Amino acid sequence: MCTLAIYVQRFAEFPLVVAANRDEFLARPATAPLLLSIAPRVVGGRDLFAGGTWLGISEHGVAAGLLNRRTAEPPVDGKRSRGLLLLETLAAASAADAARALAAIDPDTYNAFTLLVADATTAVAAQNRPDGMHLTPLDPGVHVLSNLDVNDPMCPKVARSHERFARAGDAFQRDGDAGAFRAALRAILSDHTIALDPRLPDALGSLCVHTETFGTRCSSLAFLDRRGAWRHWFADGAPCRAVYEPALIP
């Protein structure tokens, strides 16, 4: 399952940092980051199967990421694309506006998800659960999301990676070396250690996933600086193999 780490107001120079792996079926077609919208300008990869995106950034300094939420029942066919909802979320002028819009949607329109939306001042995780929509504000600090709850205490993969993301953030706060910070994020996102979770197949217990039909398809780093400008890198493949290259910004 996908993994997303977010640093909320953790660094004075970069009030928002997002580091994420996208895990998906290998046969599902998608693009590298491109311009998804002109007004406002939104950049993200496009899912060529359903038309939406899994992670995007906007000219308003808003970032949004989508994680399909695991439930006891399989997804229901015919429901609207969650990736299209994320793309619509990125049209908001602020994360607060986006959160208000998410609170008003009909949860039955979509299969279960966690949708993170954040900017320099606000971060919210909107979770579509079987009992309805739940919005959780995220406090300043580092948070890790996968396919259940934010900072899920029951998921060994999340617990292990949260500790590593926190240490990497501490080092960046202390040293201010952005290149070393990006290298540390790549090392974490490339981790093949299987932290066994009784709710998951063994092969899906690592951050960087490799199976015959499913795996980590790409990885992204997005830094929003205090002036509202983005710095964006994209690895077109699993980060253990692919190199992060400078990517399009809105």
C-alpha cells in the first residue's frame, strides 16, 4: 500500500514537506508529473485508467495525496474515482477551503480513502470510513499515513518509518542540509525491511514493495518554502532503483 510522510510546520524554511511512495498494480497505466489544470495550475501524475491523480501540488501552495483505505469488504465497482476527487480538491485556494469541501461530500459516492490536504498553515486528513467522513487536523510535526489511520499504532511499517522520518527531520533541523535530507528521505522510502503486520501479506509489509504484479511504481518529494514556492522531485520507479529528478512545479 502507498506510504506518505508529511512534515507540518516542522522547518522554518519549509513549512510543508511531503515524501511519498505510490504502490499500485504494475499494469495500471500512469504518467509522470504534468500540468493537470491551468486555473489554478496543478501538477501531478495522471492515472490513465480513471483519469485522476494520487498526489498533486498547486500554485496556491496546496498539496494533496490519496491513499486507498483498507476495509473488510472489497471495493464496490461503479463508484466515482477517488483520484478525480483529489484533483478537484487541488482547485481550492487553501487547505482549509479544501477541508470544508471534503466535509460536505457524500461519502457513499466513493470507496474508502484517506485524503491528505495541506498548505503552509493547515494540514487535514479526510477519511472516508464505513461510518462516514472524518476530518482529522494534523498538529505541527511529522505524520505518516498508509492505508489505515494516521500514524497507525497497529501498523509496524508505519511505526518503524515514523521513527526514521522523525530522526531525518531532526537532522535537517539541526544541520540545514537539504541535499542530505532528501537522501535520507530516499533511504527511508527505499526500505525493504518487512515489518510484519498480521493484517497484510508479508510482501506488502515494507515501504518499498516488489511483487510480480504489484509494487512501488514511483516516489515523490515536494518541499514548499516559506515564500510559497515549490521544489519538486520525482522518481519514475521504485526509489531503491530510480533516481529522483527535478519535476515540474505549478
